[in-house]
Amino acid sequence: MRSIFRHIAIDLSWFISWTVIFAPAFFILFYAMIPVTSAINTYALLPFPVPHVNELFVLCVQITLVLILFLIPGVSEFFSDIKLGARRASQRELDQIEAAFAYLQHSADAKNIKLPRIVWRVVDDKGYNATAYGRNRIAIHRGALYDTKFRKRGLEELAGLIAHEIAHLRYWDTKHAIISSAIFTPFNVLLFFANLFIRVPILNLAVMFFFYPCSLIIGLGNRIPDLTSRMAEYRADEFSQKLLGKECMCQVFGSIGDEREGTNIMAHYMASHPPTELRHNNLQLRSDYRPQFNGPPSIDLIARFRKH
């Protein structure tokens, strides 16, 4: 029952967020396109008139952008790669990552759990972290690769880190983010061009009285999923425990540290991840799924994982 409530709460927060974002984005796009279409019909000398803007036309523009980002492989991921500073993994890094994934795949096959095909990326950062995004991409920080390479149970640690990110892909957390980006991208493009011509008095007034209030509403809408982001993290933890067992996942949490400040109320309640100790405690209270299949990796996999 608790799990069902959590799924509903997470999906509902995304739906509310999209609704809040959509309203101001639609409003700005609708009124911004009126002078554009008028100018095209007046000065472009096209052999056919451009249809006048109406609500259905603007709605089709927004839906088309959502479909482009959501359905065409590589479009949203390309921009996410740039934003994260992610790159393709080298062959040495791939050997290490794929050895950990092979261990994960073996456990998933034994427990009859289907895993998606993953496109691997690496972020040149010292942090012990990984990030799932797009349809099927996981970017692993070099710090995590370096820290786990020669640890006694490093392969299992990296597999646990990957399993957690796979859960975000499996539960559509990353695809929800794609939809949000697609909804407010037209607004961001218009705001970018409006800021270029902000010295023009009439545009300055438009930015001040229309764009900035709408930008504030969109910003608040983007924060709504943060209210349930901790639930999403617990859900991902539990999926990774289902794959690898609580012992392996507790080993992962032993390598993650928290830096939290206790004086900022908003930071406390809007933090995307729950405290590591509470995540560790949550797994300790749960029973393992088919624990008979929670075995150590083979010697061949470990050798491949540690290969220079």
C-alpha cells in the first residue's frame, strides 16, 4: 500500500508541475506569435498566407516539441550531455563499467528482472556519483570509477550505483524531466531573444510585466517535483536492493557522504536526496528479494573490472 501511494504521489507531483508550467508558457507563446505571423504575412511575400495564431495552433506547436524531444532518440540527450559536461567513455572506462553491468545483468536474469539497454557517459569530476537522464543514458563521474577500481568490493559498489540510476530510468523519472523541458523550452527561447532587445522600450516593458512573472511561475512549477524527489530516491534504492541485496547497497551508502546545513528551512525540505543514513536505515528494515541469487562477482569479471 505504501508503495502504491508513493507511485501516485510522485506521478501526481509531475502532473501538477506540468500544468503550472504549461499555463504561462502557453500564454507567452500565444501572444509572442501574433506579431511574428503578422510580420511574415506583411513582408515575407510568401505565395500563401501564414495562418493567424489561435489556441489550437499554439497547442500543436507545444505538443510537437514534446514529441520531438520525447520520441526522437538523441535529441534531448544531446543537450543533456552538454549541460552535464558528459562525454563518451574510453575503452578502459567501458571495460570497468561493463564488467559492473554484467554482474548486475547476471543478478537481474536470475531474478527475472528486465534491464534496459544503457548508453554510457562519463563526467570528468572527482565526485562519487552517477546521473541518469534521457531515455537510456547514465553518466558516471570519474571519481566513482577511480574510487571503486581497486577496492575489495569495488565492482559491487559500482554495480549498486548503476542499479540505482537504472531505477530512475525504469520508473520514468528521467522521461518526466524531458516532458518538463519540452513544455518550457519555447518560453526560454523567447525570453533569450527578448533579453537581446531589452533596451527597446516596448520590449523592456513586455519583459518586465509579462516574461518575468511567467518566469517566476515556471520556476515554482519546476520545483514541485522536488516535494516528492525523496520518495523517488527511496524507490530507486529499493529497486537496486531488489537487484543486488541490502548488503551490497549498504556498502554503496558507506562510500557516500552528506554535507547538510541545518539553518535553511527551504534547503532542508526541498533537498532532492534524503540523508544517506536514513536511506541506509530504510534498506536495513527491508527483506531481500530472492536472496539465494545474491552472490559475489566471478573472478573473470573482477579481473576485467580492474584491468588497466
